[in-house]
Amino acid sequence: MLTTADFKKGLRIELDDAPWTIVKMSIHSPSARGASTLVKARLKNVLTGQVSDRTFKSGEKFVEPDLQMRASQYLYSEPDGNDTIYHFMDSSNYEQFELRNTDLEEESRWLVENLEIKAVLYNNAVVGIELPQFVELEVDSVEPGSRGDTASGGVTTTAYTASGVRVQVPLFIKAGDVIRIDTGTGDFKDRRS
């Protein structure tokens, strides 16, 4: 059993018969004498991707969901009418599985061939993926930037990767460079040599 004392970013709990991941949380102490401490949490449904803000009383108990994480690899995608099917392979038994664009939503933009990911299984069925913190993508084109006031060091320009991701990068990045991008924020991390 988990309680609100165990809450931290990334913890998964079962709520309303579905697994949820804690995205953000904060603790609010009562201003009135005798009132309970409240724990406010932003949760993301593992199955649907729905985000919900909830408030719990300190000490509430939750069941840990039957979630498993398996090392997997992204292989390729193919169009299917108005949707796209993404093909993955379980790294332990080499079995392949598919997820649709509706299952992945925003995560699909980070997928490049042979990317190592984790498959999320709920009750032994694959329901989604967990991306690595950083992905390496090749820059396809960079918009021209003006050097202007560079004293602050914050001058950036827009770059487009071969997979279509748009990201703000420093002026020294050029087409053909391989850059690392944070999959959580979409921000440029550094250039690979």
C-alpha cells in the first residue's frame, strides 16, 4: 500500500480503477488549527494520457498498479489510413508489438529507428511507452540567426530535425549536426561530436 507520504514525481498509483503517474505534487499545511494537511497532485492517466489535478488528505492510501516496464526498441512506422502504426520489439524475447498514433500522442515525435525505450505493460498488455530522458536527432535545417546582442549568451535560432521536430538551438548549430534534446521539455541540451 502506498500513502501520500510516498508521493514523488514519477510514482504510479491506482485510482478509479486505472493507473496514474504523478507529474507534479505539493503539500499544503493547514492554516486553521485541527485541519488536515492536503497533498495536491497533478496526475497523468497511463492508459489515456488524460491529465487531472487532484487533492488528497495526508495519509490517504492507494494501491500500487500492476505495471511492468520492459526494455524495448522502436523499429519503424507505417501509415494506416488517417493513423500511423508504430512497430516495437521487446528486447528480452524479440517479440514485436504495435501501438497506434492515438496511443502515443506527443511521444511519437521523438521516435527514431533503433531508439531504446521502455514498454509500459498494464495487466500484461502493452499500453504505452516511456522515452529516455534525452534523444539524439540530426539537424536537417537551421533558420538564419542574427548575431546581435550576444552578451547574455541567450541568442538562439530555430532548427528542424530530420524527423520534423522544431527546437530552439544556439547560433553555432548547423545542418548535419546531431543534437541531444530533452524529451520532457523539448529543449536543446547539447551537440554531440
